[in-house]
Amino acid sequence: LKVGVLVSGSGSNLQALIDSCAAPDHPAEIVTVISNRPGVKALERARNAGIEAVTIDHKTFADRTGFDAEMQRALDAAGVEFVCLAGFMRLLTTEFVEHWSGRMINIHPSLLPAFKGLNVQQRAIDAGARFSGCTVHFVTPEMDVGPIIQQAAVPILQGDSAESLAARILEQEHRIYPGSLRWIAEGRVKIEGERVLLDGATA
Ligand code: GRF
């Protein structure tokens, strides 16, 4: 399965995907990494792994449609069959999302459907939640809503800051995101309505 990864920042999830796909028996290959922000660490991680690293700066486009069309062109040029969003911080047009329907996943640092959107670690702490975590899900036009593939929970501890909680969640992100991609590449993940059915996959 030829995979394209969209990033905006540090790319620690990208690194986890790169490391996982490096296994000789892995059925997925990351063929391109695209960032909407120039100079980010994620691009360096891609280059270090010998993967094409592309910058498509959203600021150089008049609107989201033009930006998404350029991303589509780059994904097609690289032969991408499946897209992973890994800390990609731009909203995507409905047209782009529908084009990749069932073929694009995201990792989000909360236990969806709780705490969609931004600043979710601080919001979970402020809500007095005892647990948070992360969710891998298919991307649908509405943000942070699509069918859930995998989740991991972590405790929220007394004295946690957004940073300490984010670090605890990230450890789990780095475990479940590669796991979900592997299941998908092995053909074990099916969407049935609003839910995901896993065939023989164990968390
Ligand atoms: C992660 O917490 C991810 O869940 C969120 O953005 C962050 C990206 O981190 N969508 P990184 O760039 O993968 O290090």
C-alpha cells in the first residue's frame, strides 16, 4: 500500500510510521511526506529516511481549494493510494476529503467523541476528566468525527499540565497509529456505516 503522510510540525507520529513501515514484512510503504509549513522537523525526518519530502506552503495559495488541488496533484504524482494525517493542522475541503473517503486516517489526542478540535489536553484537564488518550479514525468532512479504528486511554494525574498529559498521550499515539496503518495495509479494517469492523486484528 503506497502511503502519503501530511504533516505540519515535529512529525513524531510520522517517525513512528516510518519506523514501523521499515519492517521487511510490512505491507505499507511511505512514498511521500507533504508539509504545509516550510522547514519543519517532519520534513527532515522524511529526508533522513530517504523519503520524498515536499513543501506546499498554504500561504502561497489564494484559497483552500487551490491548496488542496496542489496537494492532490502531488499525492497523485507520487502514486499515493492511502493518506495519513500526522499532526496536519489545516482544515481540508469537503471535495478533498470525499476524494479520499475510506482512504484517509488521522490521529487525534483525545478519546473521541470527547474533546474534538484544538487545545484538547488542557480542555480535558479543565473538565476534570480522569482519563484521556488518543484516537485513530477515518477522516470525514466534519472534523474529528469519522469511524474510529483504534483508541488508547491514559490517566490524567493530579498536577498534570497540558504538556505532561500530551507527552503521556503521545507515547500511545506512537504505538496505535502504526498499528492501525498496519491493520489497514493488511486489509483487516472495514467501514460499516459509522463504525469500523476489525477482522482478526487485536489491540
Ligand atoms: C499529535 O498530538 C497528534 O495527535 C495531533 O498533533 C500532534 C502531532 O505531533 N494531531 P507530531 O507532529 O506527530 O509530533
